[in-house]
Amino acid sequence: MFRIAEAETKLAHGQSADSNNATMAQTTLLLQLLLLVVAVAASSANQLPSNLTQLDANKIPQRYDEAQLWRIYNISEAMQQRVPVGQMLEQKFGGNIWKENSKFLDISIARDQLKAARSFLSAHRLDPQILSHNIQSMIDEELLEGIQSSSFGHGRRTKKAARSSMHWKDYHDLETIYSFMREIRTKFPNIVRLYTIGQTAEGRDLKVLRISENPRENKKVWIDGGIHAREWISPATVTFILYQLMSDWENQPAHIRGLTWYIMPVMNPDGYEYSRTTNRLWRKNRSPSRRAQCSGVDLNRNFDIGWNGYGSSTNPCSDTYRGSAPASERETRAVAEFLAKRKYNLESYLTFHSYGQMIVYPWAYKAVKVKDASVLQRVSSLAAERILQKTGTAYRAAVTHEVLGIAGGGSDDWSRAALGVKYVYTIELRDRGAYGFVLPPRFIKDTALEGWTVVETVAQAIGPSSSG
């Protein structure tokens, strides 16, 4: 019997091409068989797991067979000025940038471009470290593991979460997430309000949940996830934070109950669904472009702060395309307008991303710290310490531009510059590159707990609202 653990061990330590092909064929065959079994079993129970929406016959998923994930070190600043390596690999060799910072570049390269891309790097005296020999096998294993754990583990779900079919053993589609939000509103009608703050280009609702016992006077916290479609651990973490808040609301400490919480698990619904049905590694939204072959804008380069600066692209085909103008996108405008009306008492803006295991704060659009950086550093360092104690995972607390490089148009910088929010953090969740965006579902629960730990720590720093 093929075991997932064995496949992951091989993947982590690298494999020969033949071994890779055998593993891929084995995984795909077993995946198809398992899907068939699950589909028959689930249809008899009239319930298909949400991740089977990936099998929509009208959409043919993009495959990444034998595409490799590379990590490239030693790209000097001088070289970047002369030859922007990531940009060249993206434009000339169809590369897909996963992570780019001052220390390294993570990029996936399709099978038919591997030789040419390697020659290009050799010509510039760069040698890639191979993080994965076959990205498709990672994607297959993520799906397979999710199906196994959610389909055969129904009985272990908590009663509180059962009705909306929400759990944290697998990643869920948008409808399951929205159903969970509606369920919470129904259970707590006196303190919960569900907003639809706009629609996407494809007509999906943008939903935000407010939780508050005193909306007029409480200090406010905003939490969002899923601004980048492929970062599935982000909406999973934000829904877990919502569950942690509400599963025992009556017994929450004053620094939790005394705040007003705004929670938006998926800021980019079109992109998220597209990453589930068609292209697992899609990042942007799905707004149509004048250049027909390319769609989508990077929403985290579209906010009105340093918009036309460094770290984004004017090319609609790039993954970091900034859009035609600041706040050109429906999602960006909806969030910006919603928060601008609620900036009074807005104390924190928390946005969840992956990957990298970092808790970072402004600025990102320029190489400067905010004036109260020492306070933000202290709180983020405390959160990182608590995470290490709870799960043993190391997170780094730092200024954004120092660890992620300079990039304009981010929602975090915008919230500080436009609204004057104090505790602004981007949380880069697990991992550090072994799986990257394709984080296996068995890591969801602990990763989400790490996200919740950041939220608790920030809430404590804000303190309860003073009554009166």
C-alpha cells in the first residue's frame, strides 16, 4: 500500500527522475481510484467533500507534472540591477515566482523549460537548490490527504462545527466558508452582523463578519485572509480564528470580548475558487485584462500607497501586476471604503499570508521603520515566543522591507498610512519552503493555532475598551 509519509520523505530528500515518475503515476492512479470510491460513498450520503469541487468537468485543471521548485541564493543587488533574475525567469522561461526576498528566490519551472532555465542561471554563475522535483505530486498528495482525512473522519468533528461542514482537517471551498459565517451569525444574532461589502468581477459576494457587544465604543480589530488565491492556509487560519473566538465567547477574557472584530476570511473569492478548480498556483484576482491572454491583478499591490513604486509590475501577465490604477479592483475598493468609514477606534489590521513564518510590520513600500516600530517589534516578538512555546515553530518578527524586500501597494501599509492603524501586521504562515503554498492538510490545525496566538497577543496589547 502506497503511504503518503513515504512519498513526502522521498520528496523532501529529492528523487531520481525514474523514481519521481513512478511515484507520480502511483499517486495519480490511487488518487483516481480513491476519488471514485469517495464519490460513490459520498453521493449515497448525499454529501461530497468540498475539495471534490476541483473535479468540475467544465474546467480542465492546469497540471505541473515534473515541474520543479527551485531556491536560488546569492543573487547580489548589483546583479539584480543588471539582470532581474526572477523577472527574466518569469518572462523568458515561464517561471512562477513563489517567494522573492533579499536572501533567495523561490521559483517553479515547467518541465520543458528546465534545461534552458538552468543554462541561463549557469551563465550567471547561479546554481538552484531543488526544493521539489515534481510539483504536481505535491498537489496530488495535498488533495489525497485532504480527502482521506475529511471523508473518513466525519464522526470525529465537533458538534459545534458540524452543521456548516466546517473543520480543519482539509481546505474548503468558498461556499463552505460562507456557510460557516452564516451559521455563526444565526447562532449569535445579538452580537454578530454579516456584511456583503461588494462583489467581485465574476459576481461573487465579498463577505465580512462583525462580532461586537458594543460596536459604538469598542476598539476595533480587522482580520483578513486569502488576498492571494493560492495561499490556502490563510483562509483556513482565519476561519479557525473565527471558531476560536465564537466557540466559547461567553468565557473569553475582557481583552477579547471588549473588542469589535471584523473578519474577512477570503478577500479574493474569484482567485481562490480558480485556484481550487483550475490552477492551484494562481495568485491574483480574476478581473479581465485588455490584453486578452492575461487576467488578474495582485490585490496586495493595488492599494493606494507607493502604488507605482518598486516591487510590483506594469505587465498584466506578471503575478505582481499592480493594476491600471490604485484601487482599480473591486475587492480593493470594497475593503478600502468599508474600513475608511470605520477608522475611528480601528486599532489593528492583521492580514494572513503564506509562506515564510514571519510576523512583519510597516513599512514595505519604503526602507524606513514606522515611528513606533519598537512597540510593534515588542508585540510581534512576544507572539513569536508564544508560538514557539505552543507548537515549537519558529517565526521571525521584523520590519517588512528588511525581510521581504520593498513592495508598494500593500493593504498593510495602506491601513497605517490612510487610516492611522497602530498594530499593523502581515503574518506569513507556514512553512519555510518545503511545501510552500501546497501545505499538506495535516499542518492546518497547528498553523491556525499559530495565527490565533498572534491574534491573542495583539488583542492583549490593545487591551479592553474603556467603558463610559
